[in-house]
Amino acid sequence: MRIIGYSSIDKSLIVYPRLKEIDISNDIAMVLKERGCAGRWAGDQYIPCESHDHPYCSRCAAPDPCIICKGECLKSIKTCCIEHSVYLAVFAPDILKVGVSKTHRLETRLKEQGADIGFEIVRLPDGELARRREQTMAQSIRDKVSYKDKLNGISKRVSERLLQDIYRDYDAERVMSFKYFRDEIRMKPILIEPKEEMAISGKVLGIKGQVLVIEKRNTVYAVNLDDLIGYDMEPGKGSINLQSSLFEFSEEETV
């Protein structure tokens, strides 16, 4: 089975063939095999790819024009003619990001990114107008947050001073806060970089955006779910049945 995507909301990996979801809400146990292109989607249809380029070949990696839009529609026919929201996303401890989402899926979009708190700043009639407002705000607020930044703040709390500044400067339409872990993460997780023949197993503590947090032998680890895309995988029967573990991998890498 090849990992072609994931849902941090449903806590699952999406695999092909058969286009099924593998639940990783409680634990994970799998061995990574060869990596190749994860294919692409054309509307609701999935198109597999035989390329060995990973995670996507040049054909399958073609960007969605709406994602790279800066306020001037790049499509021959405008398709974003529904209400969009410009938002501010807060990532612990003190990172602020501006973004755009269709209004009806704003909360989902914030959770997909792993935002700790989201502020809906304004609603606009279409995506093009929302992108223009975003570009204006992006002159003073970042519009991207790296995986490293998210990981560095995963065991920290949001700055009260930052929140006070937002409340002072913006009259938000809506404020949303999110919790991703059953228990507070009290240490910065050890970052695991997937590779072929690696066994990944352990108790899943939660998923925050693309950050999968696992506990193994009283140690906390993090895996970037984006880095799993394109890998063939073999599901394990349970963490104790795998020949290697995140713990053993960590020891090997630090020797």
C-alpha cells in the first residue's frame, strides 16, 4: 500500500490501492518500504503514478492556481465566487500568520494547519477579494509557518501578550481555540526523519497539523506526516511485533 495523503482531522492515513483510510488515532505500527510519486487528484478522481520521483513527480506536483493566487485570478474562469474569510492563526508561543479560507470551512482549515487559536478578521464575497486583503496584511504579518516552527512550540503555551495585541488591533468576527492532545506535551518531541525500511510504532498522543506525536518507552517523538507521503508501507500487527522502533532509530542516529 502506498501512502498518498492523510487527514489530521480524521487522524488517518490515506492509502492506495482501494483508496482506504488507516486509522492512527490511538496507535501506529508500520514499516516503510520504497518511495515514489503519490499521484494526483482530478476533482474527486484519484490518478495513480508510476514515477519514482517523490513525493510527487513534476506532472503530479502542478500547483493549484487558487493556492498561489495573490489577488488576481489565474484561471480562465473564476471559480471562487463564494464567501471567503481572512483569518489570523496563532501558533505557540508567539507566531502569527495571516491566511484565507472559504468561510464554511474556516475552522477545519485552522485545524489542518495546527493553529492553537484562530481569529476571523473579515468576510468577503469571493476568494479574489480575500486574497487582496491577505496580501495587504502580509506586508507586516507572515503568511507561512514552517514545520520546524510548529514543532518548536508544541510543548509551549500561547503568549498572552500576543493575544492582547491582537484583541487591541483587530475587531475579530470570530475567535476559535483548539486542543490536539489528550494530555499536555511536556517536552519537545524528538524529530524522526522517515526512510526506507524504518519501522514506526508507538502510542499516538495526537496530531497537530502535520505533526504526528508518538510516545514510545516514555519518550516522545514527532513525525512530519508530509514526509510519509509517497512511501509504500506494510502495516504491523502491533508495536511489540516490529523489529525496530523509534527508540532504536533515535539511538542509532545519535551514536
